[in-house]
Amino acid sequence: MSFENSSAAARAFALVLFLALSGFLGTSNPAAALTAAATIRDANSIQLGDVTYRLDGVDAPELDQVCIDDHADSWTCGIEARDQLTKLIGGKPVRCDDVGPEKKFGKRHRAICTVEGDKVSLNEQLVRLGFAIAREPLKANVKPAAAEAKTASSGIWKGCFVAPQEFRTGKKDGALLGAACRPDRDKEIRAVLFPEELTAPPSCAIKGKLAVRARVTGNIGIYHLRGCPSYAATTKPDRWFCSEDDAQASGFRKAYNCRRPK
């Protein structure tokens, strides 16, 4: 290579490096911020393009989770929480600043997400409305909003519920949270929060069962797809999922007798 060609190559490399460091070039780094139209998976997570983010510091009721309201009636708080997040977004573009991968499900990343034009993150807004509780680890500053929602008995705090993490793992003896929890009705309340026959949310047909044998692979349960030999035999599922990705993010593995049809 001649000296002139070598110098030209060096100058070109220097220019590319300058542009990259200055932010003028795109990056495939998953930690970069992303702004796009949002698809709401549930109140915990949204999808921008091909990337699914879990709202950092936020733990919202699962879509199939049941809570008790301030009139002692059961209600689908997970669906209501998702609908509240949908209202907050209002069809506007969302910016998500990636703060790192999920500890147990690296395909998803934690993020602080903000609707275009807003100054307060969705993380903080959802917690302040009382439709999510604070969850570790967190970089989003949601603890003051969580304390405010609890004091005001907002959202799910007006009734009685179990932490979403305890619902996911089927911990039926966990702490009861909310202003309407009555110690003298403990047994009855838990029977409502963990019904024998959990109702499937709309368009969510994947069955999940908590299973000790799943722990061999580092999971808490097994999910069954329609068309699998085990699907019909799986009665009274512990969880319902809308997608395999959602099931895996919750710590469930696919049943070994399940294979996608060719």
C-alpha cells in the first residue's frame, strides 16, 4: 500500500471514530436509547421495534392476576394496570433509556421510558397512580411515588393484593398489601387472590403450571401450547400467558412434549 493510500485510510478511520463518539452514527449497542411507537405487552413491559423493555423499578400486576377492590369484590387488576399504561402513552412515541438486561431473562432489558413531550417517566407515573409497586433493582426514582400512592390508597392500594412477584411464584402465604386487607378474613382473601380456576385474559391461551421438576433447568414452572399432547391434560393452570416470550420471562420453560408445528 502506498503512503498516500495509507494516509487516506487513516483519515477515514479517524472520521468514522469521531462520528461514532459524537453520536452521529447509529449503534447496535442494546444499552442505547430508543424512541419508537410502543406496543404494550403488559403493565410491566413495552416493546419498541424488536426490543422489549421492562419498566425499571416497577412491578405491576400480571395480566392474569386478581386483586380485591375497596368494596371487597375481585377485579382483574392486571388488565386494569395495563390499560392505565396504555392511557399514559396515548399512542405517542416513547423513548426508553436502557439501564441493563433483566437478571433472569437477558432477552429483555430494563429501561426508564418516557412519552414524547412528558417530563416524568412512565415508570414514576404508573407507580404514583398506584398500579405498580417499587421493585429492586431500580435506577428509576420511583420510591417517593410508591410511598405517595400507598398513603393515598391509590389504584391497587385501595383494596387488597399480593405483590406481583409473589403471585408469579405462587406464594400463597405472602404478605397481604392494601388498605382493605382484613386480618379476620385472611383465608377468604387468599382464596380470592389465588383462585382454583384462574380466568384466562383475552387472547392469552398458553397454560402455565408451577412445577418442582422445572427447577432442574432453573425455572419455576412449565408452559403448554395449544396442539401439544399435554395441553388438554393441563387443567386448572396456575398462570396464563399471551406469548412464549412472556412465559419465559416469568420463569417458565416449554413442556418437553411441545414442539411448534412445521
